[in-house]
Amino acid sequence: MKEIISEFRRAAGATLALAVVCCGLYPLLVFGIGQLLFPDKANGSLIVDASGVRGSRLIGQPFTVDKYFHPRPSSAGTGYDPTSSGGSNFGPTSQKLRDAIAQNIADYRSQNGLATNAPVPADAVTGSGSGLDPHISLENARLQADRVAKARSLTPEKVRELVQQYTDPASLGILGDPGVNVLRLNLALDAMAATGRQASLGTSR
């Protein structure tokens, strides 16, 4: 009986020690290192302006009106829901997937004034595996630039300059392709419009 009690005490002591280290000290250490060395990334890579938090550079948002660049489709919840990250789970032989892509292609061509047989970038009509991808391809952004420029009364050249400015390079310069961060680009367009309105008001006084 004494041996059983002794074993129980040792097991309880080891469990308690591991709980303190693994559930307390280690998480605190990782949290502290993250806050000290990588505070922006550790806190979600948030985009903050005068009106508050506008989103994260790592998570896309739905934009549908003409004056904004549109993200790639998302099957995460009702769209870009970080609590329901995931794809559509339709396989390559799924008729639903083929129908959805065909509709997305037609909508994309119509929205951007493209010919009915114009090539469409794959990322414009298919979702990412996570449903949260914040980037679109350079070709996707290029095809949307004229629509956005017209809706905002800007020159296409000015919009394309912003596209280049908010294009993130491939990881480590070799992994993947460059991508345009849609949220950051759209916020920059809004900021430009606000600056233009302020300048106009200042001139008219």
C-alpha cells in the first residue's frame, strides 16, 4: 500500500511540474519573445489607421463594388471567416465546382469589361485552400485596374503604380510568386481619395 501511495505522489508531482512548465512557463516565454522581437506579427499583423483596426495583412476581406479591387473567391464560412478557414472540398470531378468556376469566369469578364473568350487568371475564379488568402496575382490586379480607375476617376497608370507599390515579393525571393495585397491596396486607394478631397476643400476656401 505504501508503495502505491509513493508512486501516486511521484506521478502527481511529475504531472504538476509538467503542467507548470508546459502550460505556464513555456507559453509565457514564447509570448514574451514574440512581443519583444516580433510584436507586429505576434499581434496578428494588424493594419491600423486613424479610424482603428482595419484588418490583418494576412487575412483577406470581401470587396464587391467597382471602386475596389476584388479578392479571390472564398469558401471560409460566408467568406473570409477566420473561424471557418477551409476550401469548398469539391473535387476536380465535381459538377458543382465546374458550374461555380464557369459562373465566376462569366462574372469576372462582365465586371471587368473583358471579351467573352478572354483568358481569366485562375486565382480570380477559384478559392485558396484556407479561404483567407489576402493576395491576388499581378495579372488579376492588372485586369481589374481599368475598372477601379474608371470608378474612382483616376488614370489607369496611377492605379497600376499603386498595384506595384502593394505587391509583396515571393517568399525569400524564390518561393511562390509575387502577390498583390488586396486589403492594403484598397485602403491606399481610399486614403488617396480622402487626401484628394481635403486638397480640393483647401483650394476652394
